[in-house]
Amino acid sequence: MKLSYRAPLTLLRGYRQFLFDQHGRTYLDGYNNVPHVGHCHPRIVAAAERQNRLLNTNTRYLHPAQVAYAEALTSRLPDELSVCFFVNSGSEANELALRLARAHTGAIDTIVMEAGYHGNTNTAIDISPYKFDGPGGRSAPDWVEVVPVADPYRGPYKGSDPEAGRKYADHVRAAVERIHARDRRVAAFICEIFPSVGGQLIPPPGYYRHAYEAVRSAGGVCIADEVQTGLGRIGIHQWGFETQGVVPDIVVLGKPIGNGHPIGAVITTPAIAASFANGMEFFSTFGGSTLACVIGREVLRVVDDEGLQAQALDVGTFLLDGLRGLQDESAIIGDVRGSGLFIGVELVRDHDTLEPAQRKPHTS
């Protein structure tokens, strides 16, 4: 495993927003995207303990926990998104989402966004430019089309352009045309609604409306990777796709929904689920276990009972206002962007060239 820091941290305990290392030092955890309702939340710990004393098994057997959790998730989504599949991680969820799309469309060609990251399985790496265009990568497979990330700050179409959303979506339309020119068909367009690895970006208005229209007119399905942005993190909505007034065909959820317990979910329409029910059994030994579903259900309750979506908006607005104040005082801050507790700050050496203000390597 690669070390994440020059001086690696050894963290032995967590509570709510705090982490504690082996020396007892306290850290404010402003980075972690896994403990959605806080480290070791007492209600999550209690729910896990109760279920561990009763039963933890796989979905070979009926249990009310799976149904209750599926109903709780789908109640937060548009009516057409009503069928849940449970797995163990966002990587597995994205892998399954592609299987659903391929089963429904009979095609395999997939459109992805630059800098996207969707997991660590073979197929997830194949649709993740962050991986296949990075160190050790082998570039995009011949069934993957890459479109520019919809970046209103650094991209070719700026946030000041009212047509920026449509212009970025035209690249999706062009990708569809390239697929057709090879005498092939579109299976899916997959991306994080708010690209996170791409730089905590907020795409311009209208982008997904135009992009989804281009994909659906070609017979493809639209997959929203909401692993990082779902369940109210962005403050103004439960889901990133709501900000653009669109409804995906498939929604992918991962790590935060289990608050650290391994769980992922794929939620789709009855029509797509019916196409997938083609005789090849789908089964995940640990996906949708009784324990995972009980924990996931309690996470949703905590989000509601503690008003965490509204809190994300309040705290995020406070942070954004403060960061924009710093931006006025410091020339190195090129852009401050975000929504709720999904926030990005971009550091640049020059506001015209947008040269990143990254640490330069030492030379001897």
C-alpha cells in the first residue's frame, strides 16, 4: 500500500469530527469522506452491536433489514428509481452499474469524464481516466470515450459563459458520434455529478440536461456516481443530480452510506432491472448483509434526526465565506468553489495562465 503522507499518521481512535493518534494528539478531520455522520457515532455503534448479537448473514435468507433499507433509500430518490442492489463498496457498485447498462442496451461503449475515478476493479479502472491516464496506466480501452471535465474555472468554457453547460455537453454529443462512426452503440455515460478527484468541481447549469439528452437519444443510459456527493453532503440537496434538474437511470452509492462499514448500493429503474434479470444470477455474499443494512438504515435516520444536510449547508457556507475572504487577501488562491461540505480551493501562481501553485521538486 502506498503511504499517503510524507510523515505518515497513525490514528488509533475517532469520535465524531475528531481523530486521535498514538500520542494522544487531536486532529480535526476535515478530509475523510467515509464517516458520513461522524466517527464512532454512538447510534451507529449501538445499532451494529444489537444486530451482531442477533444475526449477520447473507441474502440467501429473507430478513426485514434489506427491505427496510431499500425502502428508506428509494424514498429519498425520484419514483422511477425504485430497485436496489446491495454490494460491498463503490467499486463493486460501479462495476454492477455497467453490467446493468450493458444488459439493458446490448452495447458496451461507455463515455467517461476526464480525471474521473470510479474504483479499483478491472472494469472500474477501465472507466477511470484518473487511473488509466496516470502512472502505470495503459490509456483508455477501445470501448471508452473520454470527454473534457466540465470545469468552469480551468476548462475552455468559463462559468461566466451562460452557454458553458451546453458547450461542455457538446463534447458528449461528439463522443456519441465517434462511437456511431465505428458502427457501434452507446451503453452508458458515467460520471460523478460533482467531479471530486477532478478538483471538487461544480459543473455549469444545463450540462447534464444536454449531456443526458445526447446519451439517451442514442439509446444509452446515464449513470450518476453519487458516492462522494450523496445523502446531503452538498447541503442544498440530497443528491448532486438534483442541482441540475435531471434524473439518472442508475445511481451508484458507496462508502459514506455505511459510515465506514463496507457497503455499496446501485439503484435503478424497474425496466433496467428487468433487462438484467436474464437468467444469470446476481449474488453477493456480503453485499446486503443484515448487519450492513441495519447500519445503513441507522445512518439515514441519523442524517434526518440530526439535521445533517442543513448543518452541512450552514457549516459549508461559513467555510466558503471565510475562504473567499482569504482569497481577497492572498493572490495564491485562484478559485474557491463548492456546495455544503463539498469544497475545493485552487492555488495558482498566475491568475491569467492558471499555473498550479504546486510544490516544485528539489534539484541538486
